[in-house]
Amino acid sequence: MLFNSFVFLCLFLPVTYVVFWILRSARARYVWLTITGYVFYGYWDPRFTLLMAFSTLVSYTAGLGFLRWKDARRRRWCLIIPITVDLALLTFFKYAGFLLDSTKAVAHAIGSDLALPTLQIVLPVGISFYTFHTITYIVDSYRGTIRPTRNLFEFSAYVSLFSQLVAGPIVRFRQIEQDLEAIATTSRTRWLARGVSFFVIGLTEKVILADSLAAYVDPALADYGSLSTVGVWLIFAAYSFQLYFDFAGYSDMAIGLGFMFGIRIPINFNSPYKALDPSDFWRRWHISLSTCLRDYVYIPLGGNRHGEFNAYRNLILTMLIGGIWHGANWTFVVWGAYHGVLLALYRRYGRIWDMVPAMIRRLAMFVLVLLGWVLFRCKDFTMAWTMLTRMFSFHAGAPIEGLTGLLTALIVTGTLAMFGPNASEMHALDWRLTPRRAFGLAAAFGACLALIAGTGASPFLYFQF
């Protein structure tokens, strides 16, 4: 089910909201959030709700084990077994076909054709996200960062919380534990205006901004061989802003929905295209993922505690894992390695970089990120190589259809991304619904509904991950 669909906006959300606030007890609200989460998730394919339920039960049982056993040996098994199960499920559904195809390709390259099966596995929507939720819960329970819950429905409500289930943010249990514990006494109106505002802003980012750019990006890249050098730069600038407003829009809608149900979901974007260096970019882009990679991959690998070489290695390995997390394709692996190298280079030469004027660093950082998006967007290395070589060597091509509209969309989205308020500033605002603000939100919501009615509901880009 899509946030930007009529079935969600006109049926699922109103029913879910009204019934939630009619219910009074914490248990009833946990059960209702669990049921609605499974209905929301099962709308694509009900079979995959069984997979999520199994992962939930495995992780919940591990939490009970941490509460019961204090000896190191049993606690390690409570850590290792459920994480192995979660990763095995993720590997099978997301990477099995990729691994088999890669193995066959390597064997063919060395002259040995292997008769391996071809798997046609349907990727469950959002499996990467809820797997991260369960794994962070297990690790935090093992470390003693959180006390595992004994309430199965509280935990299942956390895992299946529909607002952030299929595309994040990746919410750790400890980040919303306080709100979950107080769910029976939370005020319906306390964060309602803020929630509605964030939801409508996110919907606007997706439907009006991101989808407007997609109307130029998708047709152009479907026939990428006809693009000129200038066309490639324009299209990937458009894709950079499309991806940002698509995913940031989803995250803002998730945050808004959380507020509407009394749950504070942390921000996931903080004006990433204002970043001045690679480290700054990853403190601003997909914050929930980058902090998870830092806390559960980079630091356990040793972080920067064992010399410069190991720090560079750990940065690159961490970003390699971040790359492959995004998808079963070697282009994502190289994209992750690219950002790992950027982080390592900044660690080595950051003092020199920081001497450059801020505006130049910001522009240079945006170009470096844009070049990375070429790998992120292209379906294979042939396409990526064509795009990158065309960017840096003059090539004449067909004119982009609707160039004036594209340039207008780039100016609008670029201005908002580069000079608009960041998430921290947005959260600090007073979100009381004055008549003027209510009218503006209603007008934006109406415009979004009109566009959805005319063009249909388009999926979010991060659903594929």
C-alpha cells in the first residue's frame, strides 16, 4: 500500500486513526497497530506477512532469552542464532539469485560453465528495513543498551509499525520505547498539528516535486543512448533531486504519521545537499542508515581505534556493506566503495579540504554525490560507463523533450534542497494550525490528490531496497 494512494489516504489511514484513539488500553493499541501493520504490509502480497511474523517471533524470543539468562555463553547464542536467521532470510530473498548469477559469470570467465539453477525469487517489500529493526533490537538487548520487552504485542507493533515499515526510517527500539510505553496515556492533540503538517509536506515532496522530475528522468534514461553530454548532466541533476525528495518525502510522511499516533520517529534527512564534505553528507543523508552502519558495523570492526590504515579499511568495508544493502547488483557495491573511498580521502586530507571556501566545497560535494548517483541509478556497468564517459567527453545527442519544464523543475527543487530550511529547523517551528497554515496545507493536499487522480500513485524509489 502506498502513502500516496487513495486507498491509504481515504480508507486505511482514517480507519486506523479513528479506531486507535477509540481504544484506551496499551494492549489494545499495540494489537491494533500490529493488525494494521500486517494489513498494510499484506496489501502487496499476504504471504510475506508470515515471513515478517517469523522474524518478529525469533527476535522477541531472543529478547526473552536475554532477560532469563545472564551467563555469557547463553547470551552469545541468543545473539548469534536470531541474527543468523534474520540474515539468512534476507540473503535468500534478496541476494540468492544475485550470488548464483555472479558465480556463473565468474566460472564462465575462467572457462568453466556451471549448471546452477536460475532462481525467480520475489523480493519482499521492505525486508531490508524490518530486518535492520530486529537486528538492532537484538544487538542492543545483548549490549544492555535496552531492556527487552516481555510484551509480544508491544514488540510486534514496533516491528510492523506501518508508518516506517517498508522504507524507513530505520527506527531503533530505544528511540521510540518511551512513546510505546506511554501509548495508553499519550494525548491525541499534543502532536496532531505537527503530524498533519509533516505528512502533507512529505506528500507534497513526493507527488509534486519528485514525481515531476521523474516525468523527465525515467523516459530520458530509458533511451539513454540518445542523450548528449549536457543532457546527461541535466538528467542526473534531476535524478539527484528526484531521489532526495522521493525518499525525504516518504521519511517526512512517516514522521508525520508517527506524531499522529503519539510516536516520535527521528528525522532521516537534514539537507544533505548542503553538506561540505563526505562525512557531513552521511550525517545528513539517510541518517538512520548511516548511524546504524556506524554503530553496528564500523565501530565493531574497530572504527578508528587501531591506526590510520585500519580506519580507512573499516570506512570502505562499512560503505561496501551499505552499498550491497541497497540492492543485489554490483553497481551498488561499487557505489558503496566509491563513498568509502571518499570518506577515507577526507579523513586523510580533510584539513586541506576544509581550507577551501564553503560554497566551493558545497558545490564540489554535490557534484561528487551526483557522480555516485550515476552508479546508483544505472542498471549495469555498461550504462554507467556510457553515462560517465559522456559526462566528461563532448557528445552530441537528441534534445531533451520538455527542456523548459525540466529546467524549471530543477531550479525549484535545487533552490529548496540547497537553500530551504533543514529538518532540525523544521522541527523547531511552532506547528499550531493557524487559519493561514491550515489553508496552505489543505491547498497542498488538494493539489496532491488532483495529481494522484490524474497520473496515479507512483511507488517510492526506496521500495526496491
